[in-house]
Amino acid sequence: MVIDFFFVLILYFGMVQQLSTLDAGSRLLLAPAAAIVAGVPAGRLMHRVPARWMITFGLLLTAGPLLAMTNLDADTSYGSVAWRFIVLGVSMGVVTTPMTATVVAAVPHHLAGMVSAAR
């Protein structure tokens, strides 16, 4: 899913923008932080909106920042990339919460831990 794109972003920050590993990693923290923040209301929203709709909306929302990142070059500032990371993180939070709940609910109770780790 979107997680694979972070590998490319690390290479972009390290090889194209010549950042250290720590600087590249710290710039990427914005997306997981946004995912954690978005996961809380997404969990509450799951009781009113079907998981199928939330996952679809989240994946469509993911397309925006990913498409917007196709025009990055060596001179792109972090400020212009940051909003893309925030939207990407929010979309990950909207997708991951209902997806995990759906997968765990679909298996027998004694396999729930294994399935939640594998999703």
C-alpha cells in the first residue's frame, strides 16, 4: 500500500536532496503522526459509516498526495512537501482503522491476534 512509497521517499531525501538518514527519517514522521491523530476519529466514525465506504474514501484520498508528489525535484522545499505528508497520513489513518477492524472481525476469536499483526 502506501507504506512502500516511503521507501522511495527515503531515497529521494537521501540521494536527491542529500540529507542524512536522521534528517530524512524525521521529515517522514509527519505522515505517521497524522495517521495516529486521524485514527481516533476514524474509529468513532466506524460505528456510523460502513467500513467499505471509509476504506474507499481513504484510498481515494491517498491518490491526491501521491499524484502531487510526482513532480518533486531536487529543489523542492520541505514546506511544500509537508502538506502532502499530512494528507497522506490522514488517509492512512482513515484506511487502517476500519481495515484492521474488518479483518479481525472476519476470523475466529483465537486467530484475531495473528491476523491483526499480519494485516
